[in-house]
Amino acid sequence: MITDDELGQLRENFQTQLLLDYLKAFENINSDKNQELIVIENDKKELTGTLQLTFIQYLSYQGGIRAKIEAVRIRKDKRGLGIGKIIFQ
């Protein structure tokens, strides 16, 4: 879905090394307790979307934790069906 992202096409580098860089990033994110990678599947168990949450501890907000939403992607042939809206609800 990253290679199919119109914005990603402008900032990503789709050379061979890319796969290793993304694998390393995935491993770092996946091992961090303050990160949550979410995969969205449809009823046929097909990959439909992704979402990354980064949990940030604050000194303000009474020491609360907030989540930063990143890397929301919906498969191109599934866009316009309201899947992104459902994710955020």
C-alpha cells in the first residue's frame, strides 16, 4: 500500500534497499511498547488497510498518554467505502 500511495510516491524510494529499511523500521516499531501496528482485513481475510498508533507520555494533561495516528492506508480498490472513517470511529 505504500507503493500505491500518491503522497508516498513522492517521498519514498522504491529501490532494492527499501525492503531492508522497511523491515528494520517494522522490527523497531513492533518491539516498542509505545507503538501499535494495526492491520485491517475484510471478511475474506484480505489485507484492506493499515494504521500505526504512537502512544506519547505527557508531563502535561495530568501525566496522560495521547496517541498519534500515522500511516493510515486503505487498499486502492477499497477506497471510498468508508473504511477509513470506520477505523477512526
